[in-house]
Amino acid sequence: MPNRTRMIAGNWKMNKTYSEGVTLAQELSNALKEAAVSGVDVVVCPPLVDLKGVAGVIDFDKAPFALGAQNVYWEESGAFTGETAPGMLTDVGCTYCIIGHSERRGYFGETDEDINKKSKALIAHKIVPISCCGESLETREAGKQVEFVVNQIKADCAGLDITSGDQLVIAYEPIWAIGTGKTATPEDAQEVCGAIRKTLVEIFGEAIASQIRVLYGGSAKPGNVLGFLEKEDVDGALVGGASLTADGFSQMIQKAAE
Ligand code: PGA
């Protein structure tokens, strides 16, 4: 059984102003230190304008979490109004970046091809992509969730140049379970996460794929997270709503440390 360190990543989405973000990061740091949690990798992904402030808390307070962005563009620099280059994220202290979230695919028209380019650009800058995949309710009701997600993984991860499993994180987030309060069952998550792992083995080989963390996301909260984490191919959670309070999020991290 491969020994993958569990990961709990918080996706703040479009929540928390700069000042609110700094306060939340400070509260989270205090809560995690007080609970003396260890053995779990924690990542916080605030909105772009909060990144520098949260990086400050991490630096000055030696906060026990890493910094991630929620999106990136693949070009190095230039006339791409409103976009952010990977080097800009590195410079403010990001070591992770969420890509391909279903909200970006759905509202902003991101394709698997875009996500693949973003992943390549991030890896070239030593930022770990948290690459999201997941099916719609319609696809799930047609029983095609495994086939759909496997195809996403093949397209999103094609040609990625990684030499170890800690250079990539996958997040399986069934769209129908995001922000709806409707969670998949741990068995639903394992079915797809197991298929994701097999696909990663085909792409990267056993040695690398067995070390890639596969997270579950979609209405994960302190009360249900452990059920997911106990599944063989679920190595953590990507958390939206429940990452917006230090108390709730630190409770989830403590569960993951159990
Ligand atoms: P949720 O969001 O936990 O609020 O369902 C998860 C996500 O979209 O990353």
C-alpha cells in the first residue's frame, strides 16, 4: 500500500476580501498550531488579490499550510489583459494552483486543451497543479461517470513532464455535488478515483502514479470527510464552503490526521 500523505486543500473561490483573507489565514494558522496537527499537507487557495497577504501570514507566522492560486494563464507574459502568468504566482509564494475547476469550465468555457496547457506551464515553473475533473448529473444518471472522467484525465494530463508523484494532484469533483449539500457516497468517490488511478498508471507508470494524490471534492465537511479518506484511492479533499471558517476547516484537517 503506497504511503501517500493526505492533503486537505481549501478553495475559497470568490470569497474573502484582502483584509478578510488575511484574518482567516491568521485564524487558521492559530487553530492548526493549537491543535498541533501533523502528517497532513494543507493548502489554502484564496482569490488572486489575497495571495500576497496570505503569503505574508505564512512567512511571518510560519503558518503550517502552503499557498495555492485558483487559476493561471499559460503564457510567460505579454498582452493578455486580466490574466496571471505562472512566474507571477511563484513570485508571491504559490506552490500549488487549482486548474480546470468545473466552475471555470462551465462559466468561462475552459477546455481540456486549455487545462493541459496550464498544467504544463505550472509544472515548468515548479507549481503543483491541482487538476480538477468530474461529471455532470446527466452523465452520472446515464452511468457514464467513469468513462467521462477517464477521458478528461487523458486529455488534461497528456504529455505532462513529471518525474515524481508529488508534482501533480488530481481532484475528483462530481459537479452535482459541488456547493449543493449533496455529497457522493465514499463508494461513488472510490469508483471514480480508482479509475483515475488506473489511468494515471497508464500515463505515468506505476511508480509515479502510485504517489499522485487524488482528492475528493463536493460538499465535503468535517462530518463526512473521514468516510472518503478511508477509501483506498482517495487521498484527501478539495474543500469549498467548509474552508471559509478556520474552525470548520481545521476540524477537517484534524480528521485527516486521525
Ligand atoms: P464545496 O466546493 O465544498 O463548497 O462543494 C468544492 C469545490 O468546488 O472545490
